[in-house]
Amino acid sequence: MGVSTHGYVSDKVTGIDIFNIIASKFDKDAKFDIQMDKSYGSEIGRIYFKFNDEDRNLFYCLGEVTPDRNMDFENGKYAYLSLGCWGNSIQIMTEIVKCFGGYIDENDCDDEGEFYVPQAENFEYADYIKERDNIVNILDSHLNISMKIQIATQILNHKNQLKELLK
């Protein structure tokens, strides 16, 4: 294992959610390559972005809490984020994790372990996730979950324009 800064948030937070945070906070031109891993039935991938003068890429996948971890997640599952530990990695990971609340391990090669970062009080992402999940639940069952989340995200991103069209 290399030297990395890790983040852990609820497994309800998708790769697209993380991408949206990065695109809104750090780099509007960020790119993502997040796909469904058919062998595990969950998302996995990377998000590429610029922070100041740093070209960064963040790895995203789902994981399960092991007994040696002091983390509390519903169902023992979490979304795992990994960013190379250099430059502004701690600041970047903190900004992302505080949008949802979760844990950060600033350096995976030290003995410090992870610590809890509460959700920022003024951040309403939980409402966004509820609204997105409501849309996902009404979409055609023949679509895979990744496609449903992408569609729901687009609907929410263009909600006002859609309301105007449907008048």
C-alpha cells in the first residue's frame, strides 16, 4: 500500500455524488470514470481533477468495516475514497468528507488511524440524496443502478429548466 489520504462516507454516497462535489468545489472541468464492477455489483472508478496547480485523481469504491476499524456506518458499509498523500490531499479530502460526514485517515502509513469529521451544518446534501433516490426508485427496472443515478443526477441538475418545459 502506498502513502495515501483516505476518506470514508456513507455507502449511500455514489461516485457521481463525489464527482459533483469535486466539480462544484475544485474543478468544473473534472472528469470521471466510474463504472459498475460486475463481479462485486458495486461502483468503482476514478475522478480526475485539478486543485490549484495539482493534477489529482481520486479513487472511489465501496467497502465494509472490519473489526480493526473504529468506524460506525449503517450496515457496516461505506464509500471509500483514496487520494495520494501529497500537496493538499488532506485539505481536499476534508472538504469532500465534511459535505457528507464521515472519517478521514490523513496518512495510511502512520499509526494515527481515522478520525470523524461531522457534516458541515450548512450543507444540505442529505436532502439531495433523498430526492435523487426518489427519482431512482421510479425509473424503469431494466436500467442498471449506475444509469439510474446518472439520469436522476441530470434531472436534479436541470430541475428548474424541466419545470419550465413541463408548464
